[in-house]
Amino acid sequence: MLDLKRQYQPLHQELLAAVGHVLETQQFILGEQVAAFEQAAAHQLGVSHALGCSSGTDALWLALASAGIGPGSTVLTTPFSFFASVSSILRAGATAVLADIDPTTFNLSPTAVEAVLDGPQGKAVRAILAVHLYGQCADWTAFGRIGHERGVKLIEDAAQAWGAEWNGVKAGALGDVAAFSFYPTKNLSAAGDAGMVTTNSDVIAERAKMLRQHGMRRRYYHDEIGWNTRMDGFQGAILAVKLRYVGGWNHARHTVARRYQAMFHAAGLAEAGPYPSRGVVLPHEAAGSRHVWHQYVIRTARRDALRAFLAERKIGSEIYYPVPLHMQEALKCLGYGAGSFPEAERAAREVLALPIFPELREDEQQTVVSAIAEFLS
Ligand SMILES: *Cc1c(COP(=O)(O)O)cnc(C)c1O
């Protein structure tokens, strides 16, 4: 599914030198390495502020809290994402409300969002938290308009989308504030847990800086109850090195995705979406979107049997995500149930992520596609 050693090998010397530098300077928490990474990251994304923190989950909490979301606020998000997209809203003390997804992109549906905003829960909504799932931005033409018209804040869960764009604007620079994750499997990854908050707002940035260090503006003077969610120096140093390569890696992912597309078409397996019948529905890149292919996700009717068939042949695949968030045990408190979000529930039964990473070889992809062809024949 993912071979991280292929990324590490050519960077071995550079990463060791970066780690060595942190040991030389003994700056283990934030410090000059993290500051340098933050500056380079902000520059690359075209955003005014980038603040390193300890994970993507903490970045989501920090983004929400620094945008003024807390007890009494309601945040609207998707049921089809990683758990943290919803749990961070609850951790911030706010209420989470969900809307269904678009079946072609798997991202939050602007139409479903507007229906909720027009419904009984709509008036309480202070923010929309849109996830750029699998490395493709949510429909920001629509969300930008909705945010403006309705006066709600727009928050990006960009954990899977470093380098993705919507009409030439990078993820992280689209909303009021955004959260990134550098978990080791993400397309820009640390050597442990790390995350980042980005924003163009000086006010939000100042609050985020304060909240990531126990609400301190001055050392040992606490203005608010924050948290300890600082990035450590080793992660900053490693990420600063990888930041110089991530553009090339995203380009290589794009090449891998195009090759899958060509191979599935050549094998006669590709079918028009959004729902599968006998073949495979390939991922859809929306107009105006620059996908970074964090995941390559197909839809297929006999998904679980296909996954078992691939596993027997030692071919990795993954399901992101098998249980929609409104059906998670821990989130029963949201008050939804089976049938609440039919698109998310159907996607959870049909999606399958195939191996994709910058160093994946053409012959390996051919093995994957041939096995799927054999299963479907
Ligand atoms: C990975 C991920 C997170 C959480 O990031 P961590 O760094 O693992 O805490 C949040 N949202 C999405 C969509 C993710 O993929």
C-alpha cells in the first residue's frame, strides 16, 4: 500500500544532517527550525501565517478555537472523513451538525449544506468545516459563496491536501483558517506526529499562537485556557527538508493516477459514475481543482470480496472510511442513524483505496490492475 522507505533512501543524508542540527542547537520545542519551516510553508502555500503544532487533530482543534468556535457554536461538517473532523468540533466545546457528500468527489455537498442551513438547525451554524478528502479540495466556488452570503466562517480540514488547489489558490489559503496533518502516511509527512494551522488573518494567527502554549502571551501569564500543542524541533527540521520535495512528489502522484486511469480504460474496466455496476468507477477530478492524489479511490460493487482477493495476492488496499461518522459508537450523541446520510453510507460500502505514492512503479500498478481485471472477469 505504501513504502515509505523509498522516499527516505534518497533523503537519508539530508535528513540526518537536519536532525543533527537540532541536536547541536538543543532547540527541541518550537525554536529556530520550526520557525524556519513555518516561514517556508507559509510562502509555499501563499498564506500569511503558518503555525506548527503537535498533530493534525490538534491543528483542527486549534483552528476552531482560534476562530472563536466554542460552547454555544454549531459547526457543519461531513460524515465521510477521519474521526478527528468531528471529534475536534466536540473537543472545542461546540455542537456538530452533518450534511451529506457529493457522490462523485466524496467531499461535502454544497447543496446538502445549503439544505441544512435553510432547515431548523441552520440558524445556529457559525462555521462550515470542509474536508479536502483524498487530496482534492471541496467545491470552494460554492463554499466561498455560501460563507460570504450566510456570514459563516469557513474552516478547512486540509490534512490530506498539501499542495492541492482550487482555481489556483492552495488548500490552506482558501478558508478563514485551515488545519494540516503531517502524520507519516500523509503526502507531506513528519517522522512522528505533527500538524499545522494556516490563516490569512492576523487575529486568528495571534490567538492560535497563544492557545498552542497554554494561553500565554507572556510567559506564565495565562489569558485563556489553551493547551500544549507545540511542534517539536526534530519534526520542524525534517519537514523543512521535505517541503522542498513535496511539489515533485505531488507531481509524481499525478503521474501514477494518470497511469491507473489509462490502465483501467485499456482493460475495459472503467465505467461512468457516480455508482458502480459491474466495473470500476474511477476517481473524478472536478473542474478548477488540482488534485494531489493523497489517495487513489475507486468505487466498486463487490468491494469487500475484491479487497480479500487482492490481499490473497499480497496487494495492499484500504478503506477510507468503512463506517461513516454518524454511525460511530462514540458519535451516537449527534442523534443521527442509518439512513441519515445515504451517499456517505453507500460510499462507505463501495470505496477502495489502491496503492499510490510517488515512487510506485508502473509494473506494480499493472499488477494491481491485472488482479482487479481477473477478479471482475
Ligand atoms: C489524518 C487526518 C486527520 C488527523 O491528523 P493526525 O495528525 O493524525 O492527528 C484529520 N483529518 C483528516 C481528514 C485526516 O486525514
